[in-house]
Amino acid sequence: MKTISDIIEEFILSQLEDGEINLSRNELANFFNCAPSQINYVLTTRFTPMKGFDVESKRGGGGYIKIVKFSTSDKIEHINHIIKNYIGDNLDYNNAIMILDNLLTNKIINKKEYKIIATAISNKSLSNPINNQGLLRAKILTNILREICKEE
């Protein structure tokens, strides 16, 4: 069963023609018969930079929202953008999964590759007495993505 957040997300995604949409927070809340805070929740959890979105939000006067989907048609450019802006020297598992979700959504990796990479960087795979999982995860994911770039 879909939650209201799922329904709002699907609606916004369906409206994202040309990779950009302008919305009124209050109109959207009225349309879905929910509080504007529910719209904020969807925006902050489902439309993040790590998932490939930029959200410009202005409060007051109905709450203007502009959502832009990053679009890089070039696979290597997309991967390099992720490495440069989102991985760094320490990466927790949840953020790593968001990156993989982004790569899967943008058809840079397939489901099988997603599962293999997710397993390789899981907490279970990286358990060690040194306890530097974030550093190890960042290095593994960066190296895998650089290898994908070499395929081109």
C-alpha cells in the first residue's frame, strides 16, 4: 500500500518534464489534502542532491518550490560528479545506497551490479577490528565507479 509520501513523490516525478518544475507548496498540500510539512518531508527525503535533484524552496506567500533534476547525458561525467561531490573520505551505508539508487535510476548500473556493489560495501562485508568502515566503503565505491568509467 502506498503512503501519502509515495503518492506525492510519484506526482512530482510525473510533472518533471524537461527536468524542471515549479510548484506552490500550499497548492500541492491542498491538492493532496495534507499539511505543507508533509510536502517538505517529501522534498527533503526524496528529492535530495544525492538522488540527483536540486530543490530551491522559498517560504511565505504560498511557499514556492523549484525542483531541478540533474541531467548528465554522459555516464563518465555523471560518475565523476558523484565521486567529487558525494563520496569523499567517509561514506556511511545509507548514503552509499542513495548513490547506488541514483546510478540505477539513471541506468548507469543495472540491478545485478547494484546488488553486487551493495553487498561489497555493506556493514557485514566491511566488519573489521579497525572500525574504519566509512573510509573503506568510500574507497571501494570510488574504485568501482572509476572502473566503470574505464569501460567507456
